[in-house]
Amino acid sequence: MTRVAAIDCGTNSVRLLIADLPADASGEPVDVERLMEIVRLGQGVDRTGRLAPEALERTFAAMRGYAKLIVEHGGGGPGARPADVMPVRVVATSATRDASNRDEFVAGVREIFGVDPEVVTGAEEARLSFTGATRGLAALGPEAPYLVVDIGGGSTEFVVGAEAVDGALSVDIGCVRLTERHIRRDPPEEPAVQAMIADIEAAMDRVEEAVPVREARSLVGLAGSVTTVAGIALGLPAYDSTVIHHSRIPSARVHEVSGALLASTHAERAAIPVMHPGRVDVIGAGALILDRIVRRYGFAEVVVSEHDILDGIAWSLV
């Protein structure tokens, strides 16, 4: 087994996976740590084109905590950095791709982890998400080819494939981006909802030109918006990743949950047992993205995966 550390820094959250992986990339991984913090790195990026100083500091504070854990689990002594004790890969996605001052982000990550972050392309982000989401999925019943949809804060990745990727595209629709762009009242008024739908549909038009989405037999949904919708649809009394992972949510429940979230107030959403506090203000837009995908392509259900780009990053290290 090889112990590795994967860090995924997205628009809304920064996540850590420390895992023991079989060196030949077969067999089952063993999670040592799997953590997530909402840092909203992409705060205002759609409007300003820059990473805000306070957003950078929130992100670096979370990363310093992660670095300490990596050193501890790698047996490092005082002064050791994560890259000294185990293979580490830091991947940054939509917000940092769009930011004119991303060099500040790169320098901070280098200081904390001892490696440069990789500000990956949308295509590489999609490939990593597909790898993480689909390992072992065939044995559980969902029929390939899969349409893997990773709904993030700044972008959404659409990937189609069976054992390998047949087509992928990243488009600039995400729960944070759409919320900042369109929502001015809580709950959002109908013109704002229709504006979000127009953005989502325009993005899916571009997807259909580049990706064979109509060939997919199963829809696999990833990331916090999808898992939160699943937890609500399942009626869970608290967030439970073991129940949510590989659950199957009927399309009718996706429609119901999406509509209810868009019609609810901030206080009502915050009171939902599975809701992370950092998602309360953006979950309506995230749920709407999932709902429009289900409606457009006519899937009967969404297979929910707790494994995603973070797992793909980890596997890339072996």
C-alpha cells in the first residue's frame, strides 16, 4: 500500500483525502482522512476576475490544518512539510482558472505543502472526476456508458464514458457562480430562476456539441450539491455519507427537492438536517443544475457518488 495525500481546491470548498492505495492501482483504497471545509475561494471571481484577499486567507487557513494532518500521518518531525513525508498532489479548479491573481494562490500553496498546485484544465478536471466516480461502479448495477456530472461552485463537468472517457467538457455554470450572477432576493424571484435556467440550458447546448451525452445509459452525480439533494430526498436525520454513497434518487424526487429549495427561505434551508452551513445560500442553484440535467436527458434516476475528483487525484499518484 502507498499512502498519498490529495487536495482538491474548488470554488466553494477545499477538501483533503489521505488514503492508503494499492501500489498496482487494484484492490480497495483505505481512507485515513477525508475532510471538507467551505472556504468560498471563488467569492466574487465571476464579477471581479480576482481572488479576494479574505477568500485566500480562509483557504490558506484550512490548508494549514490539512498540512499538519499530512505530516502527522506521514510520520514527519518538526519542520517537515507534507511533500517531505508522502506523495502530495494539489489540484485547483474553476475559480483559480479564472483569476488574474492566481500567482498569489500558487505561492501560498507552495509554502504550505511544498508542492505547486496544478491549476488544471476543465478537461483534466473532468477526467479526474470520472476516474474517481466510476471505479467499481459496474459491479453495482448501473449500466455503462455513464454520464458523470460534477456540479461545482464555479463550473460543472460533463463526462461520458464506460471504462475510459469518450468525451468531456467543463462549462461555467456552478452553484456559486449562478447565485452571485442572478439571485438578489431570498427566495429568488421567478425572473432570476428563469435566468439561471437560460444559463444552464445554453451551457448544455455547448455540451451536446462536444460530448456524446445522448449515448449515456446512467447518470452519475457528484459533489456537494448532488449529495445534499440526495440526503434531503432520502429524508436523512443527519448527513451520512455511507447511506448517500451509491444511493439512487428517482428523477421525480430530484424535481421535488429542487423546487422546494428554490421556494424556501434561508432559515428554512438552514434547518434541513443534512445541510452544511456553507451551502445554505447556494444550494438552490446547485439543485436547479441537477434538475435541468435530469429533465433534458430523461434519466429515470441519478446515481449519487461520494467519490469524485478527490479520489481521482489520489489514484493519479499511484
